Amino acid sequence: MHYFEFNSNRPGLLVSVRSADEAQIALAGGADVIDVKEPNRGPLGAADAEVVAQVVAEVGGRAPVSVAGGELLERNVDQGKLIGVSYAKVGLAGCRAVADWRSRWRLAASRWSQHVAPVAVVYADWRSAGAPSPQDVLAVAVATPCPALLVDTYDKSAGGLFDHWEPNDVASLCRQARTHGLAVVLAGSLQITHLETAVRCRPNLVAMRGAVCDDGRDGTISSARVGAVRLALEQAVCTGQYQRPVAPLRGDLASRPR
């Protein structure tokens, strides 16, 4: 299977969890990808290695598992956290002022297992986050090569993805990424009311946490909320608002060039 390519004419659903129990709930609700993070530690807050191992064991190969690794300038993903993990990501907040951020990012990714794919991260609020521009991040992802691009927000208190970017601009970045064979993951405090707009951008995955939790992203994941998001994605397809991306994606885990 190629990265983020599912046997469905809808975007896949990535759910970020903070425990094995939440992973079980997310899978029961219909999540396609399980992402491990600790939301109290930032937008890409890294969970403890023990938590990652527990989630991997709970998922048991039923879905791909990704991990968040914090910000590049603060910490890197520990190799010990990556057993059984398919892909990992670190944020680039503050990197715009760092001349060698590109080589630092490549070095961090090169230290991961060959079975762990790096996901490049674009912050929609990149200016206030001090992160590189979306075009700079896309260029590095293409050159690395990297199989996927995550579009997220850094400051979760300052609005969601579409508060920072017009939908047409998001769709344009998605098209550019697909042209280079990258899958696209849309995140950034998306709510169920944003899904119709999000799927028009033709992502491969939609990533959520707060919208599938009782009491927001710091609460507990609800299987019913995960199911409601899946239903909303399917309804968007039925109304003709989604076309499955057709550009070939970069190769699978076994054949991915390093």
C-alpha cells in the first residue's frame, strides 16, 4: 500500500491519541490512522516512549501509527519511540531564523529507522510561529524525498486552519504537493463544520483531535464523535464535494528511497 492511500472514495481519518485506551476508542469509531501525541506539550507534543509502545501494541497492526516529536529546535524523536511506527514528524517553529534548518531536519529524519517515513510540517500560522514558509517546506519535502506533507496550526488558541488561510490557498498547496507525489494531511483545530471545506481541498487525510474529544483536545476521545466525523466525510463525498487524489504517491515503506 502507498502512503495514506485507502480503499475508499473519501479522505482517510487520522485521530491523535494520548493513550492506548484512546487508540482503542479511535479504532472502534473508524479511524484509519492512529497518531500518538501529548497535547499538553504543544501542537506536536511528543508522548513518552512508554505511551507510544502501549499504543503500538494496542493497535496491533490494524492501522498505521504515527508519532509527533515536538519542535525540531527543542527535541528530536527518540529512536526508542519508533518501534512499530510508520511515520514521524517534528515541527519547524522558530526555524525561519536558523540558516541550517533544512540540514538539521534531514539529519533528524536520517537517524530514524528506514521503516519510519518523515512527514514535513507546514504551519498555517507560520509567520507568528517563526517557521519557514509553506513553499520552503514543500521544496525540502520534495528534495528529501518525503512522502507526505502535514498542514497544521502552531498556536491552537489563535484559530483553526481556515482562520489563517483561505480555502483556495489550502487547495493550491494540496495541488502542488500532489504534483510532486506527496500525500497531504490537513489538520489545524478542524471541527466537523469545517469538513466540507477541508475535503474540497482534496487531502489524503484529515487529522483531528479536539473535534473527536469530549471537552476539547485536552479531553478524552469519544467513539461516537469519531464515528460522526467519519459519517460527515462520507456525506461530503455523497454531495460531490470530494474527488479522490489521482496523482501517484511516492512508494511504500519497503521501497521508499533514503
